[in-house]
Amino acid sequence: MRMERAVQIYALVNCVVIGLSHVLRPRAWVAFFVVLRERGEPGVFAVGLLNLIFGSIIVGFHNVWSGVPIVLTLLGWANVAKALVYFTFPALGLRKLRAVSDQQAYQIVIGGAFFLLLAALLGYNLWKTA
């Protein structure tokens, strides 16, 4: 199995699980982010670490710059960039965490829908190229 295909499957699984969770349990995600916010900079670092792990796996093993898979490569770089910002300017990350509230839970649902759409796109591409 090509490494790029393996990373696409990895991202597909992650996007489905996180996407469904965001759509079905947005208030649990709000509570999770509130706990991280209460931790201050260490909470911001936790968010940065999650983004760095996901993004660096994609960046390291999925250097595809054409066709549908470019979306995944760009997502990987976006996650690495977010991690860099959170690690080097944690006040910005903390400001983002302060914006999370039960009244804004619909934004988590929107994010989940984005992940599910990305999963559908990746799944279709994987099926088409099998």
C-alpha cells in the first residue's frame, strides 16, 4: 500500500470519528474546551499538540500536490501552522478558547459537518482510485 493511501485512510478514519462526535455531541466538546481554557497556556498547548500530531503525520507522509488529495495535504499544513501559532503565541490560542461557549456550540457542529464532508471526499477518492 502506498504511504499516501495509508495516510488518506488514517485521515478518513479521524475525520469520520471527530466529525460524528462534533455533530452528535457538540456540548461535550464545549465542556472539553472549557476545561482546557481553565488550564491556561497548558490547555492551549494540549490543543496545539493534538493539531501537531494530526498535521505532522499528513505533512510527513502525504506530499501530494495535485487532484483531490491536495485537500488533505493542505489540511495537514493548516494543522501544523495552527500548532505553531498555539505553541509560539499561546495568548492567541487562549483567546480562541475563550470564544467557546454553549451558545456557540453550533460552530462545533459546522466544524463536524466539514470533517464529514472531507471524509466523504477522501472516501470517494480512495474508492475511485482503488
